[in-house]
Amino acid sequence: MSHIALKTKTIIFTIIYNFKMKLKLLYVLLLVSYVSKAQNLSQNRAFVSQDLVINEHVEGTLLVPTEHKTSTLVIMIGDYGPTDRNGNQNFSKHYLLKKLAEQLTKQGLSTFRYDKRIVKQVKKNNIDSKLTFDDFIIDAITTIRYFKTKNKYDSIFIVGHGQGSLVGSIAAKEGINGLISIAGTGNPIDKVIAEQVAQASPGLLKDTERLIDLLKKGKTTNDYPPALSSIFNKDIQAFMASWMQYNPQKELKDLNLPTLIINGTKDLEVPLKETKLLQAAALNAKTVIIDNMNHVLFIIEGGNLENSKSYNESFREISPKLVIEVVSFIKTNKG
């Protein structure tokens, strides 16, 4: 065989070899892609997710289990501030509502969680100066009525977290099957604020009490210490005054409805004495205290530093006991 023929044969062999190697690589990449998609499909097979717009103020996500036919819906209401449907705020990413919703749906319950109306306002940098606590109640009631008109659910429950506990207890009078209060305060917000200021900055307590008294009388003021601006800023005084009108103990006492009250022993924001007040007000309620659970529903084995850091540790799982108690309560009391 001539030198030229040998060289040509070598080139052809090299081309064929490289082509085969590229085919193998392409096959491997396709296989990896297929496996990845299959895993994602397997993870999401437990439920179908659908974004819903109920009105101009209420937008959220409905999860419906795929392996169980359900006639039970859980409506989830978030904590204070610009809390989105996942339970997050700008500087706090833990996804507690999303995680709880997914866990409940995997147990055969449909769930709906929504952005608080202020979330959209913050994103558009156009916060309504006339926003009041009553607007949050209206949004919760509107959501209940929306799903009632669909006639898809025989049972509707509310899960309220933090401030959402009070909103839920008021909206629940619209006619639902049960209320789950998670980390809700027992005292009215004015008393909660006064106690927190007394502990953190006793020197500001006198001003705090003066400002609370003014707001409860329907008045506003520009005379407040800069240190208290996050609570008594002129722009939010109307909102705070409307919030102060409601007493969580009275709302629960007046609510003739199956109720589950839950809190954790490591909640930095809502101490257990607040939970005991709710328990005393709702005599027929079931109360569950979860060891080492914090305000964002994580189990904390360490101290306050770990507890605080966990607010931005989205890799953490929520308390399994919490899920078990909520599911058990709902299945016991559904229609």
C-alpha cells in the first residue's frame, strides 16, 4: 500500500472514530437529560400547580394532588409585612408556606397560598397609603368566597401563620370547617409592641405608650422618636391603628369552629405565653407545642444565632410533626 493510500486510510479511520465518539457523547447527554426530566417529573407527580388570579389584589398558587381525589382545600395566609405566597420577604427567604403547602398536598389535600396585596405594591414601588388591616381580612374573605362559588370543595380550612392567624380567625366567620393558627399572638398588637419595646429599649416605652394611645383614639402625629419609625412612621399609622382594633383572644372566643393552635418552643417572635392566651380563649381548641420549632417552622438544635440564620436557609425542611398534626386535624374535622 502506498504512503498516500495509508495516510488517506488513517484520516478516514480518524474521522469515523471521532464521529462515533461524538455519537456516544450525544447519547450520554440525552440519557442524562432524560433521567433529570424523569426525576423532576417524579418529584412533581404528587401534585399539579396552577397560578390563579382571584382579583386585582389576590394572586396565588393552587396545588392539587394527582394521586388522590380530594374535596378538601387549605387556604394559607402569611405573616406580617410584604409576605409573598411562599412565605418570603425581601430579606427573609425560607419558603415556609411553599414547603407546608407541598407537604399537605402530598398528603392528599389541595392548597392555595397567595401574595399579600402589599407585595405587588412594593414591587411596583406604589404602596397604598390608605392600606389597612381590614384590607387583609377582605382579601381572605374574598378568597374563601371564590372557592365556595366553584363548588369543588366540601371542606375548607384556613392555615394562618403569625399575623395570618388573626386575619384567618376573623375571615373564618365566613363559614369554613376549621382554623389552624400557627405562631399567632394572643395579645392585641399594641400590647405586643409595648412589651417588646419594654424589653429591648425601656427608655422608649413612655413614647410608645403615648403613640399607641393617640392611634387608638384615631389620631395621627409627626412627633415620634426616629428609633420608633419602623412602627409609628406617619405612612403606616393608619394601618397600625386598624390592626390595634382586633383582639386575637376575643376573635377566637367568638369563633365556634374546630381550631388547632400550634407554636414552637424556639419561636423568637411569639413566646409561648402568647399561645397560652389563645388556648385559654378557645376552650375547645387543640393546642400543640412543638419542641425546638422556631417561627419559620424549622427545627433548631442550637441557640439564637442558628435560629436567626435559619430565616435565610431555604435548604431546611419544616417540622415533620407540624405536618402530621395539621393533616390529622384536617382529616378529623373535614365534612
